[in-house]
Amino acid sequence: MFKFLFILINILIFTGCSLKPEIAYNNSIIPPKFKDAVDKNTKVEYIQPKWEDFVKNDKLKKLIKLALENNRDLKIAILNIESARATYKIEKSKYFPSIDAKANNTNSRNITSNNNTEISRTYSSKFGASYELDLFGKIRNSNDFALQSYLATKYATTATKISLISEVINSWNTLCANIEQLKILEKSIENLTLSYELTQKKFDMGIALIDDALSAKTSLKEAEVSLLNQKTIIEKNKNTLELLVATTIPKNLIPTGFEENEKSLMLIRPGISSKVLFSRPDIIQAEYNLKAKNANIGVARAAFFPSISLTADYGLASNSLSSLFNGNSHTVWSFIPSINLPIFKGGENMANLDYAKAQQKIALAQYEKTIQSAFKDVSDALSERSNITKQLKAQKDLVNTAKKSYDISLNSYKYGLGNYLNVLISQKKFFDSKRALIDTELSELINRVNLYTSLGGNEKID
């Protein structure tokens, strides 16, 4: 008996050897620094803000909170976490023995030796336990697979949250920009109306050609059509924003123009090291997916080896129910170890192992691709950042120059020193340059959002 217990204890001590392979990471897939990162000598450190710090506009903050509370994609992602967590708990429970209680009542009628019959009753109450020895790590690797899958799902949800925040910010900024474009069109129509009235008066007085009058009216009508199209675009922007927020947006949260949003976002200045990428949730998710696939190889390898299960029962038995729990009952027990040795399965185990290895290689390639894509995202954002300030300054200079040209041509026409064609050309250049400036300012804000998302944000999902 003691010899058996000694063997059993040694089996339990050495249970859990893992057949899971080591992952061979390729550290050369990512350059050590970004192309247009901040220079080392500037001593600017990378700050990874939370979205509450990244966003400076109070209206936008309230909209993001509404989106985080109501957006259906984020809710589904959070429910996926709960599902993965439950799966992990199921696998984790296999580490422990399964214990149950049984109660039996057996009635039988038998023929005795003198050819009579008698009825016998047997009552029993037992506690049973069953446990599989994890000699080759099958249970451990199955549990590891569930754990890594759960963690991957958790970081996938974090990525969904960051993506939602970014989409709300970009939709808000686009709406602001389009409202500002609408204001420019309205101002353009106001000026074109005045020009049309002036040209019409000159035509009525015989000092302007019919071509000038028709050109003025055509330009006015074109601007009115553009105004209607712009209003449609704004309504579509609002619909997109409401879809992200997943509720009706209160009127006090609708932006009134672009000026209130010019300094609504923090400018993130990343350091020179590309190691910041490893804080991105999609990269962490890909790494956990890789670890899960790697654990599956251990499960597939364990299928080639025998599995040992231990089943034991202990309880009481008696001929009457009243004596089951007193001194007239008898102790009953059983201990049944069993072994299952795979011999021939038509190549199923080998095929499962080959499949697990192939899945691990796919996950490794996906992990490396995710890192490379992240590096490209940051490099693109930094490249755009290096020129966006110069573009803004050049565009503002262009607006000022175009306005001076328009004012000169308009005043010259009023006093009969120029033709109306010059007025139309200079006016179009002026308003087009103002609209281009709004687009450039929008691009600058989108670039800030791209830096925030490409560098990983700073969000967590519990």
C-alpha cells in the first residue's frame, strides 16, 4: 500500500511536463527608430496620454463618453471578453478533481435454496472523485491556450475602444470642418449677390456687357447649388456621428464651426525608439494569439501519449435506510485507475499536430506583419507631421494674398478700371484658398489622431 502511495505521489509531483515548443521571435523585422522621429538631442520624451487628456474640447469629450457607453461594436467586443473568460475558467477547472455525490436504492427479488423467494433491499450513499493525471501537459496546454485566447480577446477589445475614440474624434472634426466650409459658401454667396446686383445695375445703365451680367448670375447659381450639396454633406456627417455614438446627439453638443476645435487635441511628440510599438493593443493581441497557437502544439503532441485517469468512490451501504448512517452500515469503497493508450487512429493525431504547427507559423507571420504595419502607421504619421506645419503656414499666406488680389480687382471693377472676369477669377481663388485652408487644418487634426492611435493610445479594458 505504501509503495503504491509513493509511486502515486511521484506521479503527481512530476505531472505537467509540457510538450509545447519555444517560440522563435525574429527581432530584425522592425528598425530601431522611426524615420521622422524627434531627435535625441531635444530631450523630448514620448508621452502616452489617456483619451481624456488627449481631447481638450468639452463637447467632444461628452460625445466620446456617450459612444463608449452606447456603441454596439464596443459592447459586442466586451461580451466577447466575458465569453473568453468563461472558456478559460472551464479549462482551468480541469486542474482539479471532479467530485460528486451518489445515493442508490437497489430492490431485488431472488429465489432461495428452498425454492422460495425473498425481496432484498440495499441502500448506499457514496462520494466519488475522478481526476486525470496531466503527465504530458495536455491539460496545462489546453488551459494555456484558453488563457492566451482570453488575453488576446481582451486586447482586441482595447483596440476596438481606441478605434472607436479615433472615429468619433475624426467624425467630429470633419463635421466642424464642413460647417466652416458652409460658412465660407454662405459668405461667397453674399459677395456674389452683391457683385451680381452691381453688374446688373451697370448693365441697366449700359456701361456693362450682357456677358458680365450672365457670368455674375451663373457664378451665383453655382454657389447656391454648392451650398445645398454642402448642407447634405453636413447632415450625412451628423448621421455618421450618431451611428458611432449610437444615440441621438443633444443639440448643445453639435459644433458650431471649426474655430472652437482648432486646439482641441494634444500634440503627441514620440521619442526616437520604435519600442513604443509594443504597447499597441493590436500587437499585444497578435502575440497572445501566437502563444495560444503555440500551446495548441503541446495539446496535439500530448495526444500521442497515454492518458491516465483515477476514479475513486467512498461511502456507506446497508440493508435498510434507517441504518444507513448508524453503526449497522458498512463502509464501501472503490479505486479504479485506468489508462488509455493510443495505438492506431489512421494518422489523425499526426494530422492534428501538423495542423497545429501550421497554425502556429501563420500566427507568427501575422504577429510580424502586425509589427511591420504598426511601424508603417507611425512612420506615415510622422512623415506627414514633419510637413504639416509648413503646409499650414503656406496656405495661410496664400489666403492672405488671394484676399488682397480679390479686393483690388473688386474695387477696380467698381470704379470702372477692370473687367468682371478678373473679379470672378480672383474671388474664386480667394474662397477656394480659404476652403483649402480648412482642409489643411482638418488634415493636421487627423494627423494628431493618427499619432495617438498608431502609437497605441493608453486605454484599458477590465
